[in-house]
Amino acid sequence: MKPEDLEARNLEREFDFSTSRSGGPGGQNVNKVNTKVELRFNIFASEVLTEPEKALILTRLKNRINSAGEMIVTSQTERSQLNNKKEAIQKCLVIISKALSTSPERRPTAPTVESREERLEKKRKKSHKKRIRKRIEDSDFD
């Protein structure tokens, strides 16, 4: 599932935002303006997600979800609150879409005939090289 698919479902209406002062460099702007955005998304209370999707998210993102069933995403890299809000929404959508996407099943493959022959040829050359390097015994000259 892609983040655009989640945007089409209008998942943003279930997000709760809170702001606080951002840390790090930034001069006086950091001390005055609440630019850090914290996005909270309650997975249990979501009406947009289906029950199987909720279960999948809860199992795959168990380390990101607190005991209240909320996933918290923060953003404080931008200088404006609006840009941080957009970035937090995008981060959340990407995380959820990755949790809901399934990877294709791996089909085991066999080595090709050519690669097998090449491997055996390398083994022959290496063993020949080692045979040549062996010390010659005195009993061979008698």
C-alpha cells in the first residue's frame, strides 16, 4: 500500500496534533515559537482502518505504539510549525503504508549450469595450484 492510498482514505482527520518548543540551534526563534509538532494516531479508535489492518499494524509496529494504542510521530527539523506538521503527517503515512504492505513471496532459484561449471573449474585450478606448491619429499628422488 502506498502513502497516497492512505491520503485518499482521509486518515489525517484522525490525527491529534500538539506543539512545543523545538530544541537545537535556531537563535531566538527556538525560544519564542512552538515549532515542534507531535502527531498522535490512535489505532484502536480509527474508523478508517479495517480490523485486519489494525491487527497487522499492531503486530508490525508494536515497538512504536504505546500502551494506549497510540503511535506518536514527531517532527522538528523545519523552522515553521506548518512545515513540521506536513512532515509529521508524511512520516506517519509512510510508516503505516510500510506496515500494511506485503512483500512478494521469495521463489527459490537454482544455480545455472554455467555457474556450476565455473565454480568447479575454479576449484580445479585452486587444487592444482596447491598441488604444485607442495614440498617434494626426499623419498621421491630415490
